[in-house]
Amino acid sequence: MSEPLILGIESSCDETGVGIVRGHELLANEVASSVEQHVRFGGVVPEVASRAHLQAIVPALKRAVATADIDLDEVDGIAVTAGPGLMGALVVGLSAAKALSVALNKPLYGLNHLVGHVAVDLLDHGPLPERTGALLVSGGHTSLLVVDDIATSITEVGATIDDAAGEAYDKVARLLGLAYPGGPVIDKLAADGDPKAIAFPRGLTAQKDLVAHRFDFSFSGLKTSVSRWVETRRRDGDEVPVADVCASFQEAVCDVLTAKAVAMCQAEGLTTLLIGGGVAANSRLRALLEERTAAAGIALRRPRPGLCTDNGAMMAVLGVEVVKRGLRPSSLEIGADSGLPVAKVLV
């Protein structure tokens, strides 16, 4: 039996993605980003993002089909992000997927954006072990997961209780006067700084916090600490050592993420950890996680950086897994769900 050929559509935030996957073979992955349109606002503007998706979706679809060298009639199904994400942005992709489903008479699969960030690793490293840990780190989400089955059984054992890691990067970049998005800029500047220069706090790592929030994250306090430190320097007329601030802030974030991820694996008896989401492309996070998982005897799986950010291929490969398990397609009446929980894979 041939592997399913799935078209994936992603439009949860500021990137319009269309991917085509046959089994675990990536045939096309077209992404149109609207990030430049949000730069002057210092963050994503939902209405701007929605309009950008409307303009980009058809050209991205045409490029993907041409790159994959297929006819749309050949696909076995349409996989699309149904949530979580920005409501207006989600509606654009979902509407396009529904139109294709009707026009081509192909099944529709409304899928979870967060699970897609885990599933995309299948394109690089093949099937997951029976039980896998996952650290999901993006602009809007920071979670620790236990994946028993990528299409049917995912448990969230930890999550952020306030700012997500990527959100903290953007806020710190803004207070330092750096460009948006903050993640890549801070990562680059941190390379020239001293990660031990400033002792920024590690959220939810005190003994009392580990009792109530053992695997949860909090980056709001860290952001506030950076802000106060910088404001004090400026008030006293001292120069702000931007590279040191970036390096110290990044070390605080990565220290907590990696320590809790390894601790979860040890507590759950997991021997494999996968990292996914846009922040998974961060150089320090990848390096520190590699160091700590190796020391703990845990195998680390990391998608290539180009597959960490939002894209249609991640939805397509998740669709492949759903189809292979014979799960029922979604109704054409499904709506976008901006708060879709990570445990719900198929809508």
C-alpha cells in the first residue's frame, strides 16, 4: 500500500504555509511570512496577519503544487490547522482547506497546530518511539508533553503559567530597543556576551514552586527582572551592556527549559526527548539541551531549524499519521478554535 499523499495548510499566526508530504517524504514546503508587516508594531497585529494570509494562500498553494510536481487531484486528503492561534488567521487557512476539500472531493482533517510542531520531526528522523517526551517552545506556547501516539494520545504535563518563552524574548528585545522578532536578534547578540554577567532569576525553580509547579514555566518575573536591571543602569547614567544582558537572559530561559525537560523525562521514565516550535531553532537552547540529555542518557530529536517555525509541512505529516490510523475526517462544519488544547489532535 502506498503512503498517503497529504496537502497541509498552516495559517495560525504570521506565516502562511502550504506543504505537501508523501508518507514521511517532504515534497514541498512553501512559506510566506508577514513578519515585516508587523515590525513597526513590535508584535503581530491580528488584522494585518489575516489580510496577509488572504493575499498569500493561493500563490503559496500554486508554488507548492509546482514544486511537488503533482496534480491536486492526486492528494489523499487536506490537513489544516484548526487551532490554536489567532482566530482571523485560522479562519483563512481553514476556509481555503474546506474549499479544496469540496472542489477535489477529498477528506478534510482539522488538526492541532501544537502537535504539528512535534510531528514535523518525522520528516527528519522517522517514526517516534512508543513513548516520547516533547518540549514545545514557541512564541505563544511553552509546554512539556508525553507523546504515547502522535495522532491519538498526547498528555500535557507542564505549561507556562504566564508568558511563553518566545513572548519573553520579544518583550526583552523591545525594552532593549532591538528589532522584532526578538528571538533571533537576542540569540545572535548573546554570542558576544557573558551568560554569567547578570544573575537573572530562574522562574518556578524554588523548592516551594517545584511542589506546585514541578514541570510548569514562568517567564514574566524574568522579563520584569531584566526590565528593572536595564532601567536602573539607564537611570544611573551607565551604559547598558546589551550583549551581556542578552546572554544572561537567554541563559536563564534555556537553563529552566532544559532542566525541567530532562527532569520530566526522568520522572516519566522516557528515554527520548523531542524539541519543537519556533524557539527550538535557538542555538543556545539546542546546545544546552544536547549537553544535558546526553549526560542523562536521553536521546534527543531536533527537527532542522527550517522546520521549527510555522509551516504547512508539519500539518501535512500530522495528517499522514491521522490517515494511516484510519481516523474519521473532520466535518466541513468545523470552526477555528483559538484555544484548542494540545491533547486534542483531530477536530
